[in-house]
Amino acid sequence: MNPGNLVRRKMYPDEVGLFMGMRTFKNSNLGDDYTCAEVMWFHTRAPNGDAVSTIQRNLIEVVDESR
């Protein structure tokens, strides 16, 4: 998956967006850092109103544009 790829949610395949990249959140205390995907969804916004939201990488897949 590369920035600029079209992606969709696996559970809701009609929700399509633009993959922006990966983002890592540093853990300030104990535990591991958390890395997730950033996606600009075309028809929805994040709960805080932002156009770009984060999602677990394993919950999205690249859209097969050859179909």
C-alpha cells in the first residue's frame, strides 16, 4: 500500500478513500508505539471533523482498479 492508493474498508466496501500514509503514535509510558493508516475518506469525516482519519491497517485494503 502506497500513498495515493485508493482503499476501502473491508467491512464496508462501499466506503472508499485515499491512503495518505502511515502514522506512529509514541507511547509516553509503558508499552509499544502504535502505528496506523491515515485515510482521507471521500464521503465521511472523522468524529472531530477532520478530512483525514486514522484506522488500523488490517481493516482496509487497496481497491483493485482493474475491475
